[in-house]
Amino acid sequence: MQEPVIGIDLGTTNSAVATVEGGRACLIPSRAGGRLTPSIVGLTREGARAVGLAAQRLAEVQPEAVVWATKRFMGRRCTPELVQMSRLMVPFPLIAGPTGDVRVRLAGRALPVTQVAAMVLGELKLDAEACLGRPVRRCVITVPAHYDDNQRSATREAAAIAGLEVMRLVNEPTAAALAYGLASGFEGNALVFDLGGGTFDVSILEVKDGVFEVKATGGDAALGGEDFDQRIVQWLLAQVEEGFRETVGKDAVSMRRLKVAAEAAKRELTEYEETLISVGDLGDHTGPGTPRVTGVETVLTRRFFETLSEPLSRRCLAVCESVMREAKMSPQSVDAVLLVGGMTRVPLVRRLVQDFFGRLPTTELNPDEAVALGAAVQAHELATQSGAALLLDVAGQSLGVGVLGGRVKRLIAKNTNVPVVTRQIFLPGRSGQAEARIPIYQGESEFQDENHKLGEVVLRNLQVGYRSDIQLEVTFTLSSEGMLSVRAVDLKTGTVEQVRLEARNSLPAPEAQKLSQEQARYASVQSQQDGRRAEEVLRRLLERGEKLSRMLQRTAQESPGVEARFAVGTMRSLLDHGRVALQEGNIEQCARVARQLTTVLTGRPA
């Protein structure tokens, strides 16, 4: 039997995992019972790990024991500017690791954000294994289209810690379009409006004969549901009594309570014109003794929320306009607008999209699930090579080499089809230099200090001579998933330096190995518990199945027929297979029979 493969949407607010069964992409439910897994990680006072819904429950009693929205810091260097910016988004502190990577302080530990992501990925892996009853190793993971090389490398690093082999990274809007196109048979020009918890992406694709070709893509790395929540949080904070306001703003427990209330209010305003917000026990929870506390009680209307959100809405439209220009298209030439991400449920967002494009957006796919379903389809395609779908993506950002004068010479332009290889000849900065440092930049500006430096290639032992005598050939290779490799050659001597540009702030190898071992131990314990749980679930389902079987037998006796006999035979076969699986301790078979019985008993897929 073919090894199972999965698709993962690693989100800022929520994550999801899916697979393809019987030719159909389907979401895998979490072991906690939900369809989505909150991207929240916590550590209890005893040091036990809590992920997803368990971490969400922990946050209600120990807000200081959880972290969330860490995806925004993946692959970033921990700079004073980033630390300052983070204070406006999250109450937990960011600290720098030994390589300059971003870490969060949690329960006395400094956790790398890649480890936090690995914990979420590991939980999704366990969910898939519990559902499928088999080990899962290979996957496709989605990333924001505008993610740079360092952020993509960090995602792969997190997957490796979680014990996953990444078959391919796929841009989130592309995955959503893939899920929609294959589910509906759509052909034409589709624009994906992907507004998630932490990032905003817009991609335009041409879909024809199973080929999904990206024409242009763009995004805003600091625009998502978290920012809309923060607008409400800051409004609520402004209503705290003046004598308490500064204290509440610095208190992690209080700010978490305001954040939860803001998110709940935003969801409520999707259905209703106004909502009551009541938050109590705000104050300083860090000092000794009983804290002096206050509270906030107010009404937020949908209209005022839209006023608070107006600057964010303008940024969404600015990205749409930019991508349309790059694709050389007008809003009227778009055949379908796909809404992806939980924020697209907000009436304001849907109205903006409808007004801009002059058409109702497509809402056939669940905006929270479309990306994971598309990732599963791509994973299945890579595993089976069926030829059902071909993805042709583009470079999300321009790539170039730093040259004299503080400028950047562009080698790969944004929206160039990938994979792509390009070469260019450069000269040393001055005559007689024995070493050349070739800095690599990503971004759209022609100036180095306005772009993101990915790293550099160093060529040593150059032959001393005139500057014009030494030609350095630089080759950029950008893979289909946006990973960059750089090769530099001294054409005079043949000296070669070839590197795969990875995050300069990646974890030290010994630490990464230690974290992988820690994750493996955790997964082993959880798998054993999941196996026992699967057997117990199957026993309960068999009891219910026996009752249904007796009912079907009575029906067949009263109204004999082919269909009645077939229903009885199907149920008896399932029950027999379930008993054998329990007797043999076959977890995979237990999981399979449990899914089939759930479908029969409830009338819907497990």
C-alpha cells in the first residue's frame, strides 16, 4: 500500500491538515475534535506541552503560559526594530538566539519560533497518523506567496524538527486555486484574495487544461486578522480608566483578555450589527498580593469597527491594484475571485472585493480549509505523478546582487516563472583585491538598504591584477518552490563557490538535533496514547454498530430485498473487520474501520 502523504496549511491563527482519499481531498480532523488547530503553543507549570485547543484552554487560566502568531517572526533576524514592532502585536517578549534567530520567552525557556512551528506541525502529523492509522512522513506545506528565502528555509527547518519530509513548499494562494479549480472544473483567470490571520496575499492565475499558471503575485507581510484584532484591542485599552491604562498595557494577562474579547467581537460582528464587550479583572497580575483591577464594558458596532479598520482596508486594495498592474489586467478581466482566509468572512472585506472587481466573489470553498485541501492535492500529485494538475508558479520577489554605489543589480525579476536559472558577469570592486564578497538581496528597490539581505558568497584567492582582468560569473538558480541557490565562478582561475542560501539565523545543528529528539520522544508517547484511544473509540462504535445491525436485520426480515440484504451484509462485514482489528491490535485497521463506521452511523464522512 502506498505511503500516505498530507498537505499542511501552517497558519498564523489556525492550521489545518488534509489528505486525498478515494480521489477526493478531505480535511483531517484534530484529535481534540475540531477541523482546525489553533496555532497556539503553551507550557504548563509542570512543563507539559499544550498545543492547539489544549493551549487555547490553558490561555484562559494562564495567559502568560502561551504564545501565538509566531509565524510572523519565522526566518526573521531578531533586531531592535522587530522587537519594538512586536510589542504592538503580542504581549510576550522576543529575544535573540545565538545566531540572531527570534525566540520567545515561555515558562522560563527561550523557545525558537521554529520550534514553536515544529510543535504545531508535529501535532498535525499526529492528527493525520491517528486518523489514517499509519505513520506519516511526507508532506506539502504552504507558505505566503511573498515569503523570502530565509522564511521558506525556516519553514523547512521546523518541518524537519517535527519529523516531516517536505516534498514541496507551495504558495498559499496557488494551493487555494488548485483546490478550487479541481473541485469545480473552473477554467479562466482567477484572482485569489488571501487574507489570513497574519499575512495578506493576492495572486492571479490562468487555469486551463489542468495547468495552473501564476501570472502575478503580491502581498503584505504585516497585514492580517491579527492587525484587525489589534485595532479593537487598542480601542478597548483607550477606554480603561486612566489610572489603570498604562498598567493594563504592560500586563500580559490583561492584554490576552483584551485580545480574546476583540477576536470574539470581530466574529460576532460578522453576523450582527453590534456586539457587547465586557472584560473584567484587568490590572497588574505580576506583583505580589491581590492585584488592583478594573474592567471595560462597551458596545462595538459593525460601522465603527469598519471605521477602525479603514486604514487596513485601504492597504488590501493597494495590493490588489499593484498585482493587477503587474499582470497587465483589469478587474473586469478576472473571471473568478476566490476568498481565502478567515478574515474574508468579514462583511467589510467582502464588500470591498465586490466593489473593486464589480462581481460577487466565489465562496464555494471554506476559506479556512481551501489552502490545506490544495496542499493535499499537490502532495497526492507529487506522490502519484498522475498528471491531473501542473503548477507553474512565479518568483514572489526580485533577487539581485549588491554592486558599487549601494545599488542592486537585479538578476531575477518579481513574477518571473520558476524554476529559472540566470547568469551575469561582474568585476571586482577594485584592482588587486584577493577576495570578493558578493552580497545577495531580495526586494523591489534598486537600493541595497531598502532590500532584504539574504547572505553573501565569498570568493577567495583571486589572482591579483587589474580589475578588468578578473571576471566573476554569478549564477542564480531559483527552484519551483522559491528556494535560491547561488554559484560564483572566477572565470580566470576556475575557482568556484557554490552555496544554497539558507537562513543565516538558522538554528545551530546540535540544537536542531536536540529539538528533533525532544519532538520524537513526545510524538512516541502521544502515538501510544492515540493507539489506545483509537481502540476505545472503535469499541464504542462497534456497540452502536451492533444495534444498527440488529435494526437492519429486522428491516430485512419485514421488507426483504436486495438493498436490505446488502445493507445487512455491509454492516456485518464492518463489524467483523473491526473485531479482528481489535484482536490483532492493528491500529491502522482500527482507524479505517472507525472511519467507515462513523460514516455509516452519522451519514457523513468521518
